[in-house]
Amino acid sequence: MKKLLIFLKDYKKESILGPLFKLLEASFELFVPLVIASMIDVGIAGGDRGYVIRMCLILLLLCLVGFVCAVTAQFFAARAAAGFAKKVKRALFENIQKLSYSDMDSIGTSAMITRMTSDVNQVQQGVNLTIRLLLRSPFVVFGAMVMAFTINARMALIFLVTIILLFAVVGLIMRWSIPRYGMIQSRLDKLLGLTRENHTGVRVIRAFGLEKKEKENFNRQNDALTSLQNHVGTVTALMNPATYAILNLAVAFLIYRGAVRVNAGDLTQGQVVALYNYMSQILVELIKFANLIITVTRAIASGNRIEEMLELKSSMENGVVTEFTETSDHIVFSHVFMRYAGDSEDSLEDLDVTVRRGERIGVIGGTGSGKTTLVNLIPRFYDARQGEVILDGRNIKEYNLESLRERIGIVPQKAVLFHGTIRDNIRWGRNDATDDEINKALEIAQAKEIVEGKAGGLDHMVAQGGKNFSGGQKQRLTIARALVRKPEILILDDSASALDYLTDKKLRDAIAAMDNPPTTFIVSQRASSVLNCDRIIVLEDGKVMGIGTNEELLESCDTYKEIYDSQYRKEGAV
């Protein structure tokens, strides 16, 4: 948590002035009981109405100045806390963007979302209250004790004992609750992950009639979280009644001893009232302090989780080479093995193939055969466990990731569009693309008529996730987004699955007819999508079953022939 305080460095003024104005407000509050004591002992006891009025005016002045100081402190605290949260979120987001796919797989999406939202909000609230109350509450508590000693040292010992007992209670509860609030946030991660899965797969759940099972699973995890929250909440809730009990006992004893000393002539009535007011101030401040401790306890637990995420470095070391030398052998997979984190078996085994510049490579195989794993090695989303992926004569690990990925256009399996205009979405491929370049990319991607059919054309708004477009339309727009980059390497990862056969054929022909066509990888489960490729890689359970043209594979590869025959018997030749 301490390392997060660096994000307050741009808010030093607010972090200093906020507590300072709170201390000024507290100082004025500490004078109030003395003014009231003087009003009782001098004004009321002596029947001096003018003195009473003057003391009332002083009280009003103290109230007004204290109010201004409180508002000013609140402003500075809110500004510092909001700015702190903004910087933490930015740093957290930037660090997450640097993590490799393997790191993200290990952490989990729900854990990252919880840290960006719930955890940061907890820390922001903790910073706000800390600036306002961390110095003010102890200052008032000890200030009240000091003022009590100026009135009567023997009576002030009651304050000393009371404060020691109160801080012992607060310290014990805080020490017990901090780790358990961390457990609460961890269970919240799991619940959020389950909720995301259910929301994303709601249609599948309903199709298989598993609503009841998923509800039971959700309720079980939700009940476990609620039980832990109740347990921790019950213990931390003891803070208020415990402090109330100690303080009220102290107040009762103070009044009793005060009455005895007034009768003995050692104290005046005004001094007893002042001591009672100081004890009341301690009560109010310790209630605030108890709430501060609970909030800070949660903030520390959340801050530790955020700190862990910020300190997490990518397991993928970035290269330094930014210059590329064009070679005829564009990409070489040299005896590559790939295994995902936590798996006991390789997802890709002994891939050994050389891809020439401008070549069209088809990648075909059943579900789970390793097709996506193969193409994910090219932009270095994952690193090979063994072997080398060589691009333009260099191991791909030597290249700077940003420079490497600028040369690659990727269309993933799941077509993703973002909220904004069509133009904004296409410019994700290249930020400075002109409308002419965008239209050319749309034309190649067979998406020109989609844009022309929308009101506003390129300025038509895309809903979040592209929900106002069909599956095929989203795929064509994402292909255009990749093409506008004018990439040297184009990866189409099953990106035409929602297209009809004619549109798919037109798309492949248009890409092949491009000036300086890119080295293209077409990943598909459909034989019709890859049969015109220069070469086809056939995968099964991560192993290469065959490499060659359509005709060669029909003669030599039983796996490919089985895929081809099963589809063409059903679909007919294309």
C-alpha cells in the first residue's frame, strides 16, 4: 500500500492543506468548552448579561471560522483523492496492457476488473478520509486531554486511561480485520468472474436448461461471500459499541467525580461542564476515527491487491530491434513446441515450416487442433516453449513488440467492434488513415455496401460491442480494420465463419489481387476457405499431419481428405 502513495506526489499541496485546515477547525473547536466554562462561571454566575452576549458572539465566530476551514479541507481532500484514483487507474491500465496473454490468462479478467473498479474506489475513499480525519481525530482526542489537564490534572487522568483503553480496542480490531478484508475482495473476484461467465453465456445456459444449476452455483458462492462479510462486519461493528461503552462509563465517572469536587470547592460548575464537553468531543472524534479505521482497513487490503498488480511484470521480455530486413523466407517455424500455462500437454508439437513472402497459407483442422495457437505465435501473443519463430531472418523475440505488431494485421475469431463511429473503428488499424484508404479497405473486405447502407456512412455510430451489426457485418468490418494498416502479414483467424461462401470467395480473391499482397494466414475449419491457398497446414491435436496444396493433400493426407470429403459431400463444390 505504501508504494501507491507515490501517486499523491502531484497533489502535495492538497495533501498538506487539507489536514492543515482540519487542524485549524479542530483548534477552534477545542476553545469552545473554555468559552462555555467562562460563560457559566463569570457571566451566568455573576449575572453579567453583556459578558454572556460577548461569549455567544465568540462562539458564533468560532463556529463560522470552523465551518469555512472544514469546507476548504473537504475540497482539498476530495481533489487529492480523485486525482490519486485517476493516476492509479491509469498506471494500472498501462501495466495490464504490457502483460502477456499468458499473464492475463493466469490472473483472470474478473480479478483485473475488480482491481480497476472496486479496489481503486476503496483506496480513493480511504485517501479522502485519511486526509480529513487521520490527523484531526487524534489531534482533538489528545488536545482535549491536554485542555483537561489545564483545568484539573487529577480529573484529566480519567481522560488518559480512557484514551489508552480506546486505542487498544481499535488496534486489536484493526489488526484482525485487515487480512480478512483482503479475503473478501478475493472472493468478490470469483463472484464477478462467475457473473461475467453467466452473462456472456446466457444463451448457452438457457439452451441447455441449466439455469437452476447456475443459480445454485451463484447462490453458493454469493452466500460464502455474504457469510464472510457478515463475520468481518460483526467483529468490526463491535468497535462503535465498545468505544461507546468505555466513553460512557468514563463520562459517568467524570460527572460523579466532578460533583464530588464541586461540593468540595476544588472545581467550578463551568469547569465540570468544560470537562464533560471535552469528553463528548473525544466521543465524537473516536466514532469518526473508528469509521476511518474500518475504511482504511479496507483501503489497505485493496491497496495491497492493486500494488501486486502494479508490480507484476510481463513474463515476456521485450526485444530491442526495430529495423526489419526483407527476406524471401518471410516466417520460419523451426521445430516449435507451444504449451499454455498450467497445461500438462503441448498445444503445438514440432511445427517445422518455412513461409515465403507473399505466400497464402491455409491452416485447417478440427476444434482444439492448435490452429489459433499457431498464428498467435507470429505477433508473439505467446512464446514458444521450445524451438524458434523466425521473422525476416531474426528470432521473433529480438524484435520490439510494438514495431513487430505494427507490421501485422490480425482479425481474431471473435469480431470485436467498439462504441463510436465506423470511421473510428476502422482507424484502430491505423490512426492516420484517410477516408479514401478506409473506403479501399472496406471494398477489399466486401464491407462497402454495409457502410453505404447505414445513415451517415462512415459517421454511423456503432453500439457497444457492435450489437447493431450482424455477425457477418462485424467480421467484414474487422477485416477492413486489419487491411487499412496495409500489413506485411495478414492473419485471418476463422474470421469468415459468418460469411456465406460467395462473399468468402470474393474476399479471398480481393486480398490476393492487392498490390504487394501480404503474407496471409487463413485459419478455417472449412476446406472451401483454404483450397486455393499456396499451401495448407493440416493440424490434429497440435501435430502437423500434412503440408501442401489442396491436390497434394488429397493424395497424401488422410486427415485433410476426411475433412474435405465430409464437407463437400454435404455442401457441394464451390
